[in-house]
Amino acid sequence: MRLATTAAIGLMTLAHLAGPVEATALRVAPVMIDLSAPTAASTIKIWNDAEKPVNVQIRIFRWAQQDGKDVYLPADGVAVSPPMTTLKSNAENIVRIVRTTKAPVRGEESYRLIVDELPKPGPRAAGTVTLVVRQSIPVFFSNPDADAASVRWTVRRQQGGYLVTAENRGSKRLRISDMTLSDGASVIGSKAGLVGYALGSSSATWLIPAEASGGGSIKIHALSEAGPFDATTSIIGK
């Protein structure tokens, strides 16, 4: 199963693009769950700040990376409760996430908790746009002895920028944000905010908008959960 990935809030238009907008305010905290064995359970809290009740669906998927892209797969051995709930106006609820399998954690297991506001049943007023909210929350279960991220970087020229690939040979993920590319003399491209994750024993690829560089190497500067880091790699392709 594949799902569109969202780092925080995704807005999906369910009606025509003209006319008044009906929006809700569904909030979730925390925005990431990171558990080290033997801890196998945690909770999140969801709020409805809107003036009307909202129906919410909660699902969890195994998070993998294939061909450099995020893929969500059915999750075995992890459960969420409740899977569905109705939140009244200005109400809150607690969702429990439990790793139910007794098999020991090897390295780090990655999941995505998907919290969807469901569209209201029944007809909508003509010319009205309804926006529903999706929250996508990273969930990690790790072994305390898991190897830290160890990344090999590859940069390939692409129209409009560079394809940057992070091949993570470690067991734990690397979270990457605020990436800049430079040719040694000046910054030629950047991407602010969250770039993405390189999961353990996986590869991830992102397009970073950039100007063409005449040099043969690229310097990468970015932020991780552990702080800033730098890397240099040769450019592949013409």
C-alpha cells in the first residue's frame, strides 16, 4: 500500500475551488514519537479547536524507503487505539500506540501514524470548499545498541537542480533539514525546513533546486537532530 507522504499537515480539497471555505482545526502532539526498548508504548493527544464536531480516523503504517522514496506498508505487530473517534468542539482525546509483537527490536523500526479528519457526511452547500486535515507523525522503536546513522552522499545533476541521495548504512535514521549546496565559493541552491529522513539501512533522494555549477564537487550543509553537519561529494553526470 502506498500513501502520499506529508511531513506535517496536508490539506485536501474536497469540493470546487471557488466559494467560501469551511476549515477545521485538528491539532496533534507530540509531532514525533521516539521509543527505546524495552519501552513499547506511548500516547499522543488530539484536539478539535473548531466550533463543530469532527470525525477522526487513526492508522499506523510501516514506513520504508524504496528507490529513494517513502513507502507506507501494512504494519504488523503495532496497534493504535482508538482507530476512530469523534471529537466535540474544543474537545480532546488520547490515542495509544503499542508495539504488540514480542520479537526484539533490531536496529530501529520506523512507522508513520496517520491522523485523518474525515469529511462530514451528507451534501455540501453549493460553491463551498471543505478542507480536511491530515497529520503524519513519525514513530520510531529502537534498540539501545543500534548503530548511529552513517551516510554516504551522492549528488547528480538534474534539470532545475541536483538530486541529492543519502545512503544510510547505519541502523538509526537521519533527519535532514535546512539543506544548502555550495560549489566551495558560494551557495548555489537550498531547501528550507524539513528535507526528509534517511531511514536506517535505506536510501532517500530529494531534488534540491539549484543553479548549475561548473565545479566537479558539491559541499552539503544541513541540520540533523544532533546538530549541523557538512559533507562533500563529487557531482555525477554532466
